[in-house]
Amino acid sequence: MNRKIKNTLALFFLLVIILVLGGSFIYLFQIRTINNDKVMIEQLKKNHYNTDQLTAQYLTLKKHAAALDSILAKRKFNIPENLSSINFFKFVNDQSINFSDNTQVNVEFVDKKSDKNFFFYEYKITGGGDYNDLYKLIYSIEQSKELKKIKTISLTNYISTDKDGFPNFLVNFTLTANVYFSDNDRFSTKEFIENNLNTPGVYDVFYPLIRNEIPPNSDNLLDVHGAKLLALVPEGAFLSDGKGNTYLLWEGQRVYLGYLTKIDYDHNTVSFILNKGGIIEKIDLTLDKDGTNKKNK
């Protein structure tokens, strides 16, 4: 056998070995991957849609989603999705930014809890200040678009005196508030719009009807006690206090603890209404023909 035939046979056997090894690799090792690809191709063929049909379905679903979002937006309260625990700190800060200097508010995160199908963050709110500021804080929490609820409340009153000696009747408070959220967006809107949280002032139930504290006469107004009616003129009434200071007053003008309510030229009389710590007192000063004064209560 010559050399040429030997080389040909060697190449032939090498080719057979390569074919056997390649076929073994394909059918023994890649057959599972090939079968998976075939199954995927069949599924893609079954779910194949026309582009126009997909566009039409998208527009229909978009319109339906907008309608649902509009319905949720009209609800008084929404439950947001995966709310951050920091949001409530910002909410309280935004609501208390216009409170008086007497009011201080502190917020403390307590815990994260679940309530049936929802979750909520629990916060402790402490502080003190004007009753109307407290009322506005409670109102904003209870009426906020994102559901929040006051669970417990404790109030005590106290008195603080400012630099001019005027008493301020204030309230210490401790609140527990729950802020609700969900793990899905079924109860929230795409665009958040807060409710109107503005509220008018209310009567301060902690303000005493009768008080021992009488504010000082820091504005140097006429002190009606010990005052004398000197004369009545078209512009008003001339009066003097117990220290000899004279005042020209007209109806509606302030005096110490009250107002001059009426000037009666026919009877030479001026009338005052005073508020002495919650006790209302009416005082009349009369100018007699002989120039003497009479004081009537």
C-alpha cells in the first residue's frame, strides 16, 4: 500500500471520528437545549399578535386605567403604595411652619405594624402651644388625602407669661398617629393632590372664663378706675386718669381692659365696657353741670 492511500485512509478515519464525536455532543448534551428552544418557538407562535391589535389593546387599557385613577382621585382618602416612614416628618413640618412662636411640635417614629390587608407606621407626637395650632394639626392629620388617623390623645393646660407680663393659656399634648400604606397601588392615584387642609380658628376650650391674671397697661391706655370726665367736645371726650394724664377719646377707642362704647351728649355721659379677667363690667362717667363727676357701674 503506497503512501497516498495511507494518508487518504487516515483522513477518512479522522473525519469519521469527528462526525461521531460531534453527533454524540449534539444528541447527548444539546438535545435538551434544542427541545426547550423548540417549545419556546411554539409558544411565541401561539402568542403572536398583529401590531395594530396590540396598539388598539394598549389604548383601550390606558383609557380604562385613567378612568379608574379618576375614580380613586375623587375619593376623600387614598392609601399610598410602599410609603416611606420619613414622609410623615415632612408632612408635620409643612403643617406647623405657620404656627405661633408659643407652639412646639416633636415627632417620634414608634413602629411599623400591619392591619388586616394594610400596613401602618405608628408615630408619637408631643409638644405644647396654642390650642388653635393643636386643632389645626389634628385636623390636617385626620383630613389628609393619604390616610392618617389619630388613635390616642392626652391634653393638659398650662400658663406661660411673655416678656410684657401677658399670660398665655397654652396646652400640652401627646398624640399617637397611624399612617397607612399598602404593598400595591390599588388604593392610590397616579398624581397625588392634597386635600384642602385650611381650617378657621375655633373657640379655645382651655381658655378660662374667669382669670386671676390681669395684663399690665403696657400701652399707657386710660385707666377708667379713678378717671374723670373733663369735657365733651364734637371730636370726642376729654378725660384724665388718676395720675393727671389727659386723653381725648372717641367711641370705639381702646382703654385699659376695654373700650369706650358710647358718648351721650344729651346726658353728658360716656360709657365703657371693661373685661377684668373674664368679668365684664360696665362703667359710666357723668359730667354734672357744676363740673363734678359721677361714676356709675
